[in-house]
Amino acid sequence: MLIGLDFDNTIVCYDEAIVTLAEELIELPPAVPRNKLGLRDYLRGEGREPEWTAFQGELYGPGMRRAKPFHGAIGAMKELSAAGHQLVIVSQRSLHPYAGVQHDLHVAARQWVAQWLQTQGLFADNAVHFLETRDAKIATIAHLECQVFVDDLPEVLEAPGFPARTRPILFASANDSVSGINEGRLEWWTLKTWLDLPRLIIKAA
């Protein structure tokens, strides 16, 4: 099977990177949770939205050197690859941050892929696709004819134009709430941990 995978917050876990980068770049009261939502809500509540936007530029740029794969991700991808499945990354990320230093975010992502994934024998360069818009991402999923696509954003999997022949799998790690998600598509599956993906792929085949 051709299995498509989102990149940010699906393969890449930013939890540790956010904690470290927040301590370096932003003065925060002790009570503010050192996670993405806690940081975002605090800065927005303080009228410091531009700082949040600039922080994201740093996180998805040079801050990626502090990010790691989700637990079990590399093992699951290697298992699927060894079983004969083809894996591709199809991800939406802007080329440059919307604020702050204008890092090349695509280069940062490809460097991370080279360090963490290609050293494990995963993903040739032509199997990695970074697109600047959601429409381009969905069009690429359709063009590649992915039979399965894993993404952490329900709005991608439910977007108009998402190919009907592609089975959507929502990645929602064990610490995330998935309440309120539209699960109107009967074939919609939720993946709580990468360790379960090979089993779901066998079910989908």
C-alpha cells in the first residue's frame, strides 16, 4: 500500500523543543504551562500575538534541532517499509515564517528528515513533499494516490477534495482530546500511538 504521512505533530513531536525554546525566548510566569496551548493562550491573552507567531517561526525553523520523532514512529515506519509498503510524507508548511527571522522552513524540515529518518533508511528525497497551502497538500495526496493518509488535523482529513479513495487516519496522541471531532465518515480511524499503526494498516489492506 502507498501510505501518506503528515509531518509536523504527526511524525515530529515538538513537546521538548517547545519547553526549551520557550525558556530561551520568552519570559513566562511559573504558572503558565510549558506546552503549545499553554504558551499560545498566555501570549494571546496578554495581547502578545506577534510573539507567538514569531515563536512558531523559530520552532519550525532552527528549533527543529530540538524536536524528536513521536514514540514508536521510526519503528512503525521501518516495520511497514519492511513489509513492502511505500511511505511518503505530504506536509503543509509555509516556506518562511509569517513574522520574525525569515528562516527557510522547508530546508529545516528536510534537514530533520535527513537526520532522523533517512539515516534509518526511510524516505528518499522524492518521497518527501512540503507544500505551502492545504489545497496543494490535498491535491498531492490525490495525485500520489495514497491509499491511507495519517494526519493530526481533522480539518485536513475532512476537507473538500480529500480523495474518497484514501482512508483517513487521525493521529491523536494519548495526551490529546479528540472530543468534538466530526467522525461522520464511517472509515475514519483514530490512532493514539504509532505502535498501533502497523495493525491498522493490516486492517485497511
